[in-house]
Amino acid sequence: MTTAGVLLAAGAGTRFAAPEHKLLSVLDGRTVVSRSLEALLEADFDAVAIVTGAVEVSAAVSDLTDSSQDAVTLLHNERWDSGIASSLLCATDWAAGSGHDAIVVGLGDQPFVPTSAWNAVASSAAPIAVATYDGLRGNPVRLSREVWPLLERGGDEGARTLIRRLPELVLPVACEGRPDDIDTVEDLRRWN
């Protein structure tokens, strides 16, 4: 069984009122998205992809070592502005075409999710596994191939609708770290 790690980084980040996109903003000397991607790359995945859209993040990938750059597949979501569901479908289409049995999906604007959280969620055998932090659900989320056809085809909820609709398939996985995201300039200032 093969599992791929996927970072969703396609949104416009409209709540981040600054000249640069939130993913390319600097957090403690590095871009937000490169911090998120580094934790994903250090996890035990058979492949890693990042779904892009509104902003070009390849420069953030080039911040990583040469060997890590080769390990990342860039997937451009042409329909990024239709919501996160289209990015998730982009990821599952790629994973299906690459022969993966499951994907573990996280968000590019969550730089405090550690490698240990990615690995903990990936190690689950449940059809849907959801990271929890102090009992609250967050990212990343593991989705096995069997649930991919059940995902929403549009909208801005990703896997949340599926998780609510089929709770019997969901396994919470306690994780270390923080699921805080960088959505606003104030969020960035709080962590810098």
C-alpha cells in the first residue's frame, strides 16, 4: 500500500492584507509554505505533491535542498478559485493516476503541524483519519482511495463534508503540534 502526502496551497489568501501572498510571507526567516512543506517532506511518504493555484510557490520549493526539490510534484489547479474541493480533486486525480492507495492532506498555511503529526495520521488504517490537537479536529487528514469518489466536487469545504456525513469511517488521531494557520497579517505578527 502506498501513501502520498499532499499540501494544498492554491487559495488566494484574501484575508491576508499585505503586498505578498500569505504563503510567501516570512515567518522566523522562512516562508510559511516552505515551513509547512519541510515538515511534510520529512515524513514517511511514498510521494509528495503540492497543489498550487493563485500564487506561484516553486520558489519556496527551491528554498529546500536539491534532493527535496526532486521529491515534490507540483500540481497546478486550474480551478483554484472555485474552492478547496477542486484542489482536493486535483490531488486525488494525481494520486489515482500514480497508483497510490491513500493521501494525507494538509494546508500550506499551517506551518506548526510537525512531521510527527503527518506520520501519525498516515499510519492509520481507517478510511478517514483526522489529526486532533487537544481533542479538536484539524489537519492533516488521511483519505483512502475508497472514499475519493465520495468527496464533494465543488465548494470550499474539502473533506469536512465527507467527515460529517460518514462519521463511522472517521478515526481521530491525537497529534503533537499546533494546527494554527496564517490567515491574516495579525496571525503572522503573533508568531514572528
